[in-house]
Amino acid sequence: MKHDANAPVAVLDSGLGGLTVLLELIRLMPEENYIYYGDAANAPYGEKCVEQVRALTLERAELLLEELSAKALVVACNTATSAAIEQLRQKYPDQPVIGIEPALKPAALSGAHPRVLVLATPVTLRENKFQRLLKSYESEAEVLPLPCPGLVEMIEKGILEGPELEALLKNLLREALSPPPDAVVLGCTHYPLVQRSIRKVIGSPVEIFQGGPGTARETGRRLEEAGLRRKDGKGRLEFRSSDEMGSWIPLAEKLFRSAMEQLSD
Ligand code: DGL
């Protein structure tokens, strides 16, 4: 199908996490139309088997690119990118398909052999894509990959601060803080939504890296290259979800507004 610049850019995540990427996309390209899709009925992806994540991602991509005629797909989920980006690019060779990966490169190069903590889902850290990334930078830094089971579920409930979240973070980070890291990579798009609490639990000054800004820039480049950039006006934003009857969409809209504040910290 031939696309024009007015067709929307689809942004896909298992739930609320991709909002942190959507935010960067809108900051960079406010003229574009966007459809944000949260597969909330199937979140979390990061604790499923990789085949299941791949099948869900391909199915959602079909809806967005074929039925809803999006001109490009941003896979705003590290887990879904690890599981399905190659298959998506094979299936849609003529459309921009952009993935996200943990921002290990800038973190590893941020100091003289820094100690870098990489927080991500179990699937992301297990998959080959991250293992290859790790190999590329392990001589530059001391890298500690740390899976964070349970964190996405809590964020999906709308818990972004408070004692319950801090107790979970303390438990997850317990063995990773002595000695304290120099840099933290938020390798799951949900985690920037709770970065204030992550900083609080870490307790010492630490530089935080996330993949959203780089993914937004790459999306801009790919749209330009394909002649698909919408240049004028203010774009529309539509939220969709596999949890259409539930409370997910109002929660996503509310978080989208508050994420704007937190990300500018
Ligand atoms: N936001 C997704 C990511 O970046 C994963 C969340 C999930 O486990 O569903 O990895």
C-alpha cells in the first residue's frame, strides 16, 4: 500500500511504557499523527516466553500497519524489539519499522570504566540482541544486567511512587548497590515512569540513560528517508488498547500528562 505523510505513526508497547517514547516522538515531531497501542490485556511481555511475545507483537503490528494503515511502526518496547524486530522488518520491508534497545552504549562510554547497572525485563536480558550488545561494551565498563520481575505489573496498576513501589525496588536492587553504580540504564520503556523512585532507592547521584530520545531521532531519520515526514500543523493522538472496555485508556491519558513532567526532571 502507498502511504502518504498524513497517515499515523503507530507506537506499540505491552502497556504504558511506550508512553515515555511517545513523549520524545511528540517533542521532536509534534506535526505527526500518532496511534498509541498498549497491549494491556497481555502485559507484561517481559515475563512470557519469547515465542509468545513474538506472536503477540506480529499480531499487533498487523493491526496497526495493515488494518489501521499506519505509515510506520515504532516498537516502543525493548522486550518486543528483542523478540520480533527481525521478523517485523522481513514482513514489512517497505515501511519504517523502528525498535528500541537498552542505551548501554552511551552509559558504557560515560566515564573511565564506569559501573553500569542495566535494569530490564527477563526476556530482554536473556535474548541474543542484548547479549550481543553486552559483548560489544563489556571491555569499556563493568556491566551488571538486573532483571526486574514485578515492576511492570506495578506500573501497569498506576503505582508510580510510594512505599509499595519502594519496597519492591529495594528488594530488586539490594545486591546491585554496593558499591553503587555510576550509571543506570533503564532498559524497559516502563521504567522512566518511576525514575524518581529509582533514584531515591539508589540514594547516591547516578546518571540515568534511556532509549526513548535516540529512538525518536531514528524515527525522524527513517520518515525523512522514506519521504513520509508530515511537516505542518499539529498532529492528532489516538489511544488504543486490547483492554478497550477497561480503565486502561483513561489511565494512559493521565500518565501521559504526568510523564511529561517527570521526564523533564
Ligand atoms: N515496556 C516493555 C519494555 O520496554 C516491557 C514491559 C513488559 O514486560 O510488558 O521492555
